Amino acid sequence: MNALRVLSGALDELTEGQIVLRGVIDPTSLTGLLKPDYQRETLRKATIEGLMEAFREGAGRVPDVELAVRGNQYGCTDSDGTYTITGDVYIIDGLQRISAARHFTSEGGKPLVGAMIHFATTEPWERERFDILNMRRTRLSPNVLLHNRTAQCPSLHRLSQLCLDESFVLYQRVSWSQYMRREELLTALSFLKTVMRLHAQFGAGRYGVLPGIWQALPPMMANVGQSTMVENIKTFFDLIDAAWGIRNILYKDRATHLKTGFLFALADVISEYPAFWSGKSLRIDREMQKKVGQFGLHDPSVRAMACTTSSMALLSRLIVDHLNSGKRTRRLAGTGPFQGGTRVAL
């Protein structure tokens, strides 16, 4: 059984009435601290090395970490104020500092890591606390926050599982982590924003901040139907794969069709026009698929617009103009914002 020793410990009461223990972690206890599922991965070696320098220099202190005990095991104390807590202790905040402290200890150092320890916690409470602590820290990727919300939001969980479905063209190509791996093509944030824009006619689908996404997605999915939304997503990205290729992409920087500006623009067009829909199901025939694939994606002006979200409206109009070009019948028609537009040769 793991045991955490907290030196110079003292119980404290927060303004909410919660009892916490404050003190310094005994370096010999660092290895027993557990990394919960909601934590991001350990950062790169260079970052850990920078934190180790903080231990080597000066007083050797870094900001306090926050830990969680899922029970009321306050532990026992001795005359020196050392608390010993048995059982599992989870890292809410400070994984990188603790990782660096472990490395420093292995070199013979004695890092001073202060801690605030919460008792009687639950995993949902810890996830919420993790989000609160990290929401405003720019170094934490939104993809990690979205991944953490999958435990509380079945709709998000379903879409994260879709990215692990071998039948999906983006199988293992969407990043839900702090850093994108070489084989990953889209961030979870870009993927979800595209999905919601695609289904914007069925709910509030254009959000730029995270809370809006995980609040709006459940009612949208309930309206469309979970299985129908999943099939629509597959159809949309199958269209892109057939037109320009996804499965065989090696260098994502060269894939203009996977830039957020283009994905959002194409999703907006498809969402707006009834010709693409049969009820709530996305339907794209071979003729339309071929026409989409002929869009001038390699035109320098299009490539520039695809790399920014500020030109989405213009890019959407260009896509509509292209799809209507050469047609006397079956032209896209509707009441959406992309009617007309300046015809540009691509």
C-alpha cells in the first residue's frame, strides 16, 4: 500500500468549509503518487530539465502541487508535524513538477515540493478542479480539456471513440493530447468545431470557446441522433478523402484541405444547402463528390484563405460558385448567406 509522508504538515479549512492538509512532500514519497486518467501526459524532457534547475538553484522551491485522497484518511501525525497518509493519492495539479522532483531525487537531490491535499474527493470533482486550475494556462492544450470532459459528456465520449474506429477515415489521426504526434492530422478542437458547423442547422454550432462546445453538443446530438451524426461525420470526411486524400497523408502541413479555414468553410456550405441533406442525414452523390474534388484547392489565394478562419465567408462563396458553375439545373439554392458571391476562375 502506498504511503504519503507530509513534513511540517498542518490541517487547514478553506472558505467552502473543506478540510485540507498543507505541508512539504517527503521526497521518498514522490514515487507513490498516482497519475489519474484526466491528467495530460508528462511534458518533454527539456521542460522537465528546466523544472529540475529550479530545484538545483536557490531555495529549490516550485509552486505547490495539489493532491487528492478519495477518502477521509487524514493520516496520523507525530510530534514533528509529519503526517502519514496510507492509500491512493492522486495528482490533481503539478504532474510536471512532481516528475521533475522524482528525477532530481534519483540524482541524490532533496527537492522541496509543497502540497495542498484534498480529502474525500471524487474523480468528477477532481476533473472539475483540474479544469479550473488549468483553463487559463496557455500551456495546457484545449484538446486535453476536451478529453477530460468525455468522462462527463457522453456526446463528447462518442466522438472521441469515433476517432478510434478503424472504419473512420480519421482513425487515430485526431489529437486529444497536449502535443500532436506526427501521424495526427487534426486537433480535437478543430475536429469538433468542424462537426458542429456541419450540423449547425440542428443546433447552436459555431462556438469559439470550450464551454460552448461541451454544452451545445449534447442537445445537438440528441436532435440529430447519435448514430445519424456519426454517419454524417463519416460521410463528410469520406468526401474529403475521395476528393483530395486523407488516409495516405504523411505531411499535414501540405494538406490544404485539412486546414481549419477550409474545413469550416466546406462544412458551412454543406450545412446551409438542402441539396446535401435527406432529413437529418448527409447525402452526397457521386456527381457532387466529383464536382467538389474539382475545386481549385491549389490556387494560391485559396490556399491562403484556407489557413485562416477570417476568410471563411469568402471561401464558402467561392465553393458555392464552383459547385454551381456550368449548371443550368440542380444548382445549389437556399436562403443561406453564401448565395451569389463574386465568381472567380480557379
